[in-house]
Amino acid sequence: MSPETATAHSTAVLMPKIGQAMAEGIVLQWHKHDGDQVNAGEILVTIETDKATYDLEAQASGILRIYVTEGHEVKVGTVIGELGDGRREATLAPSSVAPIPSTAIAPAAKT
């Protein structure tokens, strides 16, 4: 699974790194609701850092799944939402603050 995709049918919405010193950001406001259709280029979410606010545009079109709710602070690179085709796959469980590790975990070998 690559960092920019959550499943084969979706695109992850990641907490962006807006400045060199930025380590975390706050999900200030979602401009769409969970389950809404989103078109690429629409303003999706407003992120707050210690220095500014930033409107993040959707990089793809699809059905929005929100994983990090408004008011929560998360690390840069954390999956905060997902844009997909509406098919719910059991790959990413919604979470309010848990970051997705950057290294993949290999499945256990069968014995």
C-alpha cells in the first residue's frame, strides 16, 4: 500500500506538512460530511498549525470517509480521511488520533 492510497479503490487524505518545522496539525473544520461526494479540487478540510490555517483541496473525486474529527491534533502524514468509490473495505479503521506507521507490517508466516 503506497502512502497516497488507502485501498485499491481510494485515496488517503493525509495531514500535510505545510512548513519545514511543522510536526503536527489540528483538523480545524471539515467542509464536507462523512459519506458526501467530493470532486477533485474542492476545499475539503481546514488545517491549523501553530502559525496559520490552510485549506486542503481534494486530490481526487470520491465518497469522503472521515477518520480524524474536528479539533484533534495529529502528526504530519497521518491519514485523516479517505476518498473512495463508496465500497467500504476493511482496510483502515476510523480513528480520532492514531497515526498510520510509515513502515509496512509483513503478514505472519503460516506454520
